[in-house]
Amino acid sequence: MIRRFRSAVPKKVGFPIEAGIHQTTRRESSRDAPPGATPRTDRPVALLLAVAGGCGYAPVAPGTAGSLLGAGLFVAMVFGFSPMLGTGPVLLYVAAALAITLFGMGVWASDAAEEVFGVSDDGRIVVDEVTGQWITLLPLLAFVPLWLDPTLGPDGIYSFFFWVVTGFVLFRLFDVWKPGVIRWTERRFKGGFGVMIDDAVAGIHGAAVLFALVWLTGPQVTEVVS
């Protein structure tokens, strides 16, 4: 009996046993992992996109960090692409195409990240905030030709940034408050699509309000920010 027991014990202890444990762990579903568990790293591209390059790991308000990144990317696109594409409809079409692409990639990345983290709609997944914030700011592209008119000088730039900040606040309001259909979509859909769709709908709400505010304010906006 003793000899049988000893023969069942591996002769080498250390790396072979640890490797076997890691292989077994990888075969198990990561959805069984408790919340806050150390994430797997076998899907680095999807995870990097889901956490928006690291914004999801912000110690305070990761969703707000994701929204800030979305707003920053929007501003960078306006000033980076407008010299090449102009400030007319082409820039708007490109921005809309980027929003659709980001939404689709976000669904894929969020699906993978939920498996990695083992938690449904984990707080570290913030690609949805990036996308929703981008959608909210899209209507500003209709007014960019006016704001970037060289004859306006700095007033036009001030107006542009004033409304970017306003759009940021609007999206955060709708994303946190989740009125009506936004709350319904959050509860109705699951998986990566469920992670993305409620923020996209919040972005559409924010875009509608932002467009109305800019339209109603009209030329007086330069007086507001001066």
C-alpha cells in the first residue's frame, strides 16, 4: 500500500506540476472566476480594446475616463483630419463610419472581456463609454466649418471646445441616469452587444440634445464663452 502511494507521487516537484495546473485552469471556463479575479491574458488585443487602452483600470470613475478618451479622440480627429478632408460632409461621413466600426469592435471586445474577467458588464470595460461619447459629439461636425473659419479667430475655437465639454456632460448625464429606453436596452440585451447598446442609445440621446442646444443658441455661443 505504501509503495503504491509513493509511486503515484511525481518524482519532480515544481515546474511540471505548475504547468499542469495552468493548463487545467486555461481549460476551465473563466466565467466561473469570482469578481475581481486576476484576468487571463490569452486575448490581449480584445482586452486592450475593451479597457480602452487602460482607462478601465482607472482607480476612480473608469467610465468617466473612457468618456474623456472618446472626447479627446474626437477633438484629435477634427484637427487632424480636417486639413485633409475639409470640414464638410466628408468629415461627418468618416466620423460616422468610425463610430459604427468602433461599435462593432466593441461588441467583439466586450464579449471576450466578459470571459476574461468572469463578470457580466465588468466595470473595467469602458469601450462602450468611448463609443457613446463619440456618438454624442457627432452633431458638432455640422457646425465645425463655422467654428474653424479663420475669420472668427480664437472665438471659433473657444466655441468648439465649449460644446465638446457640453457634449461630455450630456453623455455622462444620460449614461448614469439611463432614462426610458436606455434603461430598457441595458436590461434587455446581454453579452457584448448588451454592454455596447445602452451606451450607444445614451449617445444618441446626448447627440439629439446637443444638436438642439447648438442650433437654438446660434451665433450667441461666442458671447457665452468669451
